[in-house]
Amino acid sequence: MNSVQLVLALLAEAYERKTWHGPNLRQALRGVTAEQAAWRPGRGRHNIWEEALHAAYWKYAMRRRVEGGKRGSFVLGGSNFFPRPEKGKLTEKNWRADLELLDGEHRRLQETVRKALTKNTSAKLLSGIYGVAFHDVYHAGQIRLLRRLLPEGMKK
């Protein structure tokens, strides 16, 4: 396996492929309802919904860096963390839409990385892509912890 294949495999494993280390990001989010995603473990703490959008944003940010895209072009206004649910928008439909946003950002990043790595395998680029994969694994762990902390009445 060459470095291009390795980095693509790491990116896929951290997000959606079977792993040895436990749930990847997509698995950590599987089965979470909008109500569960919106639950906060404490005042001022992020919820699962915000963690999912945070991951989507950083996939976008890496893709933008690789492509040389314009800052501020993320589909949502702002950066890094996005308060969720927005007032009056705690619905399964809105939760699913934001999960689709995460999935779409992952797909676009994969395609961008695949194309970029045919021309450039610099350590800086590879390191950035590793970083996105590690970021997914880190937040998958956070989401699993948040799921365990859910009040008993909210767990499935």
C-alpha cells in the first residue's frame, strides 16, 4: 500500500469503514434521534448535533485548503461550531439534513483528496488529511460518551 492508498484508507476508516478501534464517526451517529442529538450534558457544552456539524465544517475547511477555495464559503454561516438545534427547529428532518451535510462534505473531501494526491503527496498535505481522519475518530469517541450520558428516559 502506498501513501496515497494509506491516507485514503485512513480517511474512509475514520468516517465510514469498519474499524478495529470501535465506532467510526458515522457509526457513532447511527440511530441517534433529533432529541438525543440536541441534548446537552451541561450548560455551555456542545451536543451531538453540534459535534456532527463541527466535523462537517472541518472536512470542508480541509477541502477548501486543498482546492484553494474562498474562505467563508461553507453552506452554513459562521465557522467551527454551529448552535443546534436552532430555535423551533428540533425536528428529525432538520437533524437528517445536517447528517446529510456531514456525509456530503465527507464525499467531497474524499474526491478532492483523491484528485490532489495524484499531483501532490507532500508531507503537509498528507498530515492535514491524517488530521481530518484523527478528528473524526476523536469526535466519534465524544459522541459515544455523550450517548452514554443521555438521561435514561432518552436512551433506546
